[in-house]
Amino acid sequence: MSTAQHDIASTGNLDRRNHGLDVLSTIDGHAGTAVIDALAEISPALGHHVAAFAFGDIYDRPGLDARSRQLVTIGILTALGGCEPQLKVHVGAALNVGLTPDEIVEAMLHSAVYAGFPRALNATFAAKEVFESHGVRPSAASPS
């Protein structure tokens, strides 16, 4: 049995993975499932852990609602920088769980204070692509 098969094989792990895939589908829709599917060709174990741990164990915990979790995730991915593909998935997820484009942009603007303007700019431009693909846009707020 390969290491990847070992990660997924036990009944408990399979249950966690399936639960995680359900949570992932609810939050990220097709974009999240596409990530897991793409990993199947190169690292099924990574796909398993993203589904089972990140979504099955962490995203579904009580204490924060899905909107709050997406705001935290957007802030972290903005601060990290270089995560624009994942950020785009999570901007779409944020829209799926009820965040508005204005709230998403505001979170990225707020991140500029702590993470710097280049990272906030990159994140905002990534969000703009997602907004365009979803046919939404932030309101035209005056700069302050």
C-alpha cells in the first residue's frame, strides 16, 4: 500500500474526507472540488488532507460562522502574498457564504496596514477577476 493510499484507506479517514468534501462543496462550490480533483493526479494525499483536515475538521468547527472564516482566510492569504490562485477560490467562497464585494475589498484594504500595499493590491486585483466572473462589483465608495 502506498503512502497516499494509507492516508485515505481507513474507514475513519474516508468518513472525514467525505464529510470534508461536503463542507467544501457547500462553501467553495465547484472551485473547491476542482482543486481536489486536480490534486488526484499528482498528490491524492494532499487532496485528502485538504478535504479531511482543513474542511472536515477545521471549517466545520463551531465558534465561527462561514462568513467569519472566509474573512479570516482572505486576510491571511492577502498577508501571505503569492497565494492568488487560492485567494481567488476563497473570494468566490466568500461570495458563496454571503459576504459582499464591499466587505471583501474592505478586508483587503485593512490588510494593507499589516501586510503592506503590494500584497493588498495583488489581492484586490485577484478579487476583481473573481467579481467579474461572478458578475458582481463593489459599490463605488469614495476614498477616505
